[in-house]
Amino acid sequence: CSQVNVIRGDCLLRLALCLWQANMSNLIFEDADDILSEEEEEREYSRKELLASNPFALVAWSKRRLRYMALFDVENWFEQLQDFTFPTAVATVTWDEAIAVMHFYQEGTCKHHGKITDDDEQAIAQLRCKIDALFLQLRSGTSEHPGFFVRLGPRSPKDAPMQSSEPHADLPPSRACLCGLSKARLIAALNASAYQL
């Protein structure tokens, strides 16, 4: 269920990490108010059961809600609608790559210590190569220089508040630069974009 989807055009790169959504959300959101019983969380739901769900009544971060939302992810419809949407390329994301993304997020944004490992650095490098290959694949079909829009799971950067990355001071620069953008870089990018308008 873990895939990288890149859509060329005015925009869409999608990192659909279903494993992130379904299996790893508890690692970050351990203190969620709406905790379901283990039995309820272990249960698998049929497509029919999921489609009959009221999404507004589903518990946030529950397995059922995540599975329901995943029904509408790009990878489930882009082939059927490819004549009406942007070109798309797909590659698999490994468990190790997803763990690495989580560890870099935890150290860069959540200010945790000791999460990033050497294996994480290798996994992030591998994931970056996969994404670059998808970009190249989509660029090869056009003479234009298309833009790409990044997605991680069902969310995209436009859905989230702008969070700058401020990794702790003892994180080596080679790792800190992979944790995200600093506040200064975000402001500079926004200013540059506004100037182009």
C-alpha cells in the first residue's frame, strides 16, 4: 500500500505512505484523545463497510478512518482517469524509507534527540533517488519544465501549517539539512515567490 506517486503538470508529487498513516501514526500521536479498543483497531474492514462509513463520525487516526480515506487516494483512480488528469508515475516506498522520514521529522520538527540513524540516512538517500527518477521519467515526456507538488499520505504541504525545521544544535549539519527548511529559508522562498507574482 506504500507508493510514491508523482504527477506532472501544474502539480502533484504524492508520497502515499499508507503504512505511515495506518501503522506509524501511533508513534507520533501517542496521546490522541480518541483511542479505540485493540480489537477494533485490529479488525480489517471490507470495501463495502468502508464506503458505508460516515467519515465525519470516524475517530481521528483510527484504522477505519485511515482505510476509508485511503480509498480516495490518487493511486486508486489515476489510471482510470489518466485522460483527464496529469501524467503520473508510481514507485514503491519501503518500510525503512518511511521510518527514516518519520525519524527526520521527529528530530527536525518535534525536537526529539537520537532518532536518526545511519540506516535512516541511507534510506532517505534511496528515497530521494526514487523521487528524482520519477521526476526524470515525467520530464522525459515533455519539453516543458513542469512543477511538482509534494504529498505525504493524504496530506499535502498546502494542507498543513508552515512548520520550520529547527533541529537541535548537536545534530550534525549533514543530517540537519535533511530535516526540512529553516524559518529563514521558508521566508526567503515565500518572498521570492511573491516577488514573481
